[in-house]
Amino acid sequence: MIVLRVVHTVFAGLTILFATVLSAALIGIASESAAADKILRLWARLFLALAGARVIFKQAAPLDPTRSYIFVSNHTSNLDVPAIIFVSPEPLRFIAKQELTRIPLFGWAARRMGHVFIDRRDSHGAAKAIRRRIERGLYGVGLFFFAEGTRSTGEEMLPFKKGAAITALETALDCVPIAVAGARDVMRPKGLGVFRPGPVAVVFGAPIPVAGHSLERRDELVAAQRAAVESALVEARALVAAAKVRERAGRDT
């Protein structure tokens, strides 16, 4: 069994690499457009299929398609990104660490599409980069933050950074909490490992209004974001557990 998983992982990994390079080139040419978003969603669909991730999506409340939101999520694995892109009801632009720009072709394509890269050691510079992106206009596109700042290797979430809360307050955009569960079981959060096909749940919680919050008391919004993601995470984990029970029952019949 382990040999088959290794062979599958090598084949899938090489296919994902090729698809990533091709998608990056096409997205770079398409720039920030509907075509680029379609290419990104196709890449996400292929990534998930090759990894063996069976995505379960649940949304607590419909989002207004004419509005932009700040999306805030936990981070468990590199599989989180394609899973969220695949189910998101609106196009997303990620706020990501600048180290990713060193990846050939990827950084150029991501910038062309409107994603934002920041130096996590320079909060002032990061804020300026995000403001410049907002000044260009969002037009129904959401800004996405992994609030922990990096992938968590344990069951407990890491402390939330303040960037998503500050951006929400400065733009008066409501926050949408997202929780991902099961991705870590399919793809290890860090280091090398084989793909282990299984269910992955993505839960979008109800939007958190920024009305009533202020920059001076930003920590309160950070706490509200974390509480909402934790609540969605409980639901996401329950969905994964239920899916695994159904799959075991199906194999036994």
C-alpha cells in the first residue's frame, strides 16, 4: 500500500508542478481578469483531484455578490489554498509572505493577478502594500488572510495576526471567517510526505460586521475573528468525521 501511495504521490506531484507552471504562465498573460480566475479555479480543481481530496463545503450565510469582504482563515496545509479557491463564492486575492515571490514565474503571475506580497517583519511596509492594492479597487473581489501567518502543525490554532482586522477596519469591509479541516490528513503541513486521500471540509461562517469596532480597539475584532473561525472549525471537523464514518461504512458493506 505504501509503495502505491509513493508512486501516486510522485505522479500527482509532477502533474501538479506542470499544471502550476502552465497556469502561472496563462494567469500572467491574462492578468487580473475573469479568465485568470477561471484558470485558478481549474488549477485548484486539478490539485484537489490529484491529491485525492474530497471537498465538503458548507456556508452559514449567503454573501452579497456586489460587495467585497475580508476573508480570514486558519492554515493547516498547502492544500488549504486550492480547497478554499475551489469553493469560494467570489474571487479572492491573497495576502501572502514575500518569500513566495522567489518562486520562478509564480511571483510574477500572482502579482499580475492582483495578489499582494508583504514582508511580515515590516508591518508599516505591509500596510502600505495592502493599501495600494485597495486603492486600485476591489470590485467584488475579496482580500484573503491566513490569520495565523503560517501553517499550524498541531490541532490548536496559532495566535492571530492583526493585519486582517486592521484592513477590515480601514476599508469598512465585513469579515468572513473560514475554517478548513482534514487537509492536514491528506497533505502534511510541512516537509515531504505522501498524499493520503480523504475528506476535506471548508466552512464559511456568517460575516462579522465591522460596525461598532474601531482601530483603537482592534484587538476586539481580532478576538471576534478568532472565535468565529474556531466555531467554524468545530463544524468543519464534525463534517470530516462524519464523512470518514460514511466511507468506512461503505467499504464494510
